[in-house]
Amino acid sequence: MNPGKIIILNGTSSSGKTCLLEALQNLLPEPYLNAGLDKFIWMMPERYLDRPLWDDVLGLANQAGQSGHTLAAGMHRTIAVLARSGSNVLADHVLVEPAWLRDCAELFSELPAYFIGVRCPLEVLEQREKARRNRTLGQARLQYPLVHAHDLYDLEVDTSLLSPQECALAVQARLLDGRPPQAFRQLRQQFNSGA
């Protein structure tokens, strides 16, 4: 059985990952399962989803707690199993932890896994946080220097310049351009070489 494709959308809170994921699910001709971070977080018992238990158990916006690390590891392995079983998978992620990036590189480097950077200027992220009212103010600022620190993607999109549909078209074009995904493989090589 041929593995399914994986598309990992990495960006800060309020960068537009969820809107892009929905646009991709609507655009791509084959079905893609949504196995993003929020799907896994919402599996937690409800009492853990509000502060202060969230901070104590899952961790902070820029640093995971032990349960946050366990949750991310389970998410990564679930994505790999789904893809190896033939399913296409989309996942939005906030890779604030270097260990999470290393884990993704190890698990996804031999699969058709595309790593997409979802970028947006900090001032726009902070405006979106205020407008959304369902986000903790300051999350994007804390995450901003961390999520793209590795600076290696198969494609990057800027959601301050492009609509979700335009970003989705750019991702689709990358999937169809004939070049295999390389980012996770290159990241794994960097990690294994000690770079």
C-alpha cells in the first residue's frame, strides 16, 4: 500500500493555520484527514482546558508541560500511522519545542510529508489575537521567535498577503510541481549530524 501524503502547517497562534487547513480540505481533490494539534488537545478532559490547570498540565504558549510533550508525541505517531495506512493527513501545529521538530523529522522524513511554514508579521498576529477574543493575549509574541527558528520548509506562505484560498492554491501547486518534499529529510540529516 502506498502511503498517504502528510501536510504539516506550522505557525504561531493566530497565523491562519486553521483557515488554511479548511481551505485545503475544500480544494484538494482527494480527502485529507484533519489531525491537527487542537484535535488532540480537545481530547483532554474538559477540566484541563481552562487555566490554571492548562498551564500546569499542558504547559505555556511557548513551553510544553509533560502532558503537552506526551500529547504531541502521540499526535506525531498517529499522523505517521494514518499516512502509512494510506490516508492523506493535514495537521496544523505550533512547533515551539525543538524536541517536537526533531520528532517530526524522524517520523516523517521517509514519508511524502510536506512541511509548510505559515508566516505572518507579529503586528498582524497581535491584531488578530485582540480581534478573536478567544485567544490569550501574548501567545503569538511568545511563540514568534520559536516556531520558525529552524527556517527550513518545503513551502512558506504569508497569510497577511494572501487569503486562505490563495495560500491553499500555493500549497496545491507545490504538491503538483513534481519535486518530492525534502524539508523533514534535511532536518533529520541536520539533527543526526549534530548541526
